[in-house]
Amino acid sequence: MKIRTLGRHAREGVKNLGRNGWMTFASISAVMITLLILGVFLILALNVNHVAKTIENQVEIRVFLDVLADKPAVDQVEAEIRKLPQVNTITFISKEEGLKQFKESLGEKAYLFEGLENENPLPDSFVVKTKLPQDTSTVAKQIEKIQYVSGVNYGAGTVEKLFTATATIRNVGIVFIVGLSFTAMFLIANTIKLTIVARRREIEIMKLVGATNWFIRWPFFVEGLLMGIIGALVPIILLGAGYFYLLDAMQTNITLALFKLLPLFPLVYQVALALLAIGAFIGIWGSLVSVRRFLRV
């Protein structure tokens, strides 16, 4: 296609937006409202996934060694743990460091355990984290079998329930977003279809005077693309501003500050790109599908 012809189609598509004022306004409004709802749930799903991932990454295995284990025994246990392919990090905590951390966790009541430094009852230990949080229970069971390991603590039972809950939340979020996306596609496409139906006489006349199918389609292609993009811009601005104020409100509220949401950037860029892509696709798809039925003259 020649550049001049392509420019003509682009100009015609832009003009059509103004010629069909109310129908264009209705189509763009449908795009705006639907993508705004979709954007809200998309941000919600991303943050729920972020919180779930943060909780999963806090899961760790506490490995307690035999009280009588000497330095060579501790090194042997560490070497055995490092051999496990699922292990990501391993941190040694001496009995002295363990007692210090325990007393710090008690706060003002730490004085009750003063004097235990000389007869420290705590064993040496390791803190192990896996590459995938879901491998925690498997790795813990393997570590239990290692010589000089007296016990393993990883929240057995609770951890499995946690992973089941987070997986369920993720799956429900994905299904909901996909379902809402398809609903948005058909809702917006039907609105755009009404715009095309109102101009069926124009299409039929162009077809009768010899215009090719693609010559007719291109202006509608441009028109649908512009409606989709324009319809996505307002939701992007509203969602960006709303999320900014939400983060600001959470920082000033002590209760809400406990929930760490995703930062404004790059979240806004990701959501903006997704909404622009969905808006453009739906606009083009809705226009081309609607025009096709009137090309059979």
C-alpha cells in the first residue's frame, strides 16, 4: 500500500470520529468504563500476588544441631545441606548468637535470662531458605535425616496450608481477570458494532461503486484503533492518580502501613501498557468484525 493511500485512510478514520459524534462518544465511554473496572481488578490481582509472594519468601527452615556437635560436625552438616539442589541460602547461627536473638525478642523481659551466657542451653543452628518456597517441606524432611541434626522447625502443617491458600488466591485472580477481559471484549465490541451498523448505508454505497473490501476496512481500522487508545487513556490517568493517593494514605496510617503494596512505578507502566494493548486490540477487532458482515453486497 502506498504511503499516500495509507495517509488518506488515517485522515478518513480521524474524521469519522467527529462525524459520528454521539456514537463515537458512546463507544469510547464503553471502553473507558470497562477498562477502568478491568484496571482496578488488575492492580488488585498484582498486589495480592505480591503480598502472597512476600509471605512465601519469609518461610525458612530452622535446623537445630546436637548439643555435643563440635566444629567438624557442624561443618559436615553444613556441607550436607549445601549439597541439596533446592537450597538457596544457608546461615549459621551459633548458640551465643541464638541466645542474643532470643533475649532481643523478649524486649524488656530479657533480664529474666541474664547469666545464661556461661551455661547456654541453646544449640547451634542453621537457617535455610529454598530456591522455591514450595520446596520447604521436602528439604526439611531431607535435612532431618542428616547426622548431628537434632531437630528441624519450619512450621509443618501451617506452611502447607499457606502455600495452598496463596495458590488458590492466584488461580482465582487469574480466572477472574481472564473472564473480565473476555467480558470487556464482547461488551466493547458490541458497542462499536452499533456504531458500524448506523453507517451500513455508507459501506453499501462504497461497495456498489467499486471500492475494495480493504479500501473500506482501513478507515474503520484506524477509527477502532483510536477509540480503543483514547478509551484507555482516561482509566490509566484515574488509576495512576488513585493508586498514588492510596499509597500516600497507607504510609500515614499505621494499621494500613503493615501491608506493603507494589510501588507506583513500574506498576503504572505495566497496567498502562496492558490497558492500551487491550483497548487497541478490542477497538480494531470490534470494528473489523462488525464491518465484515456489511461487505457482502
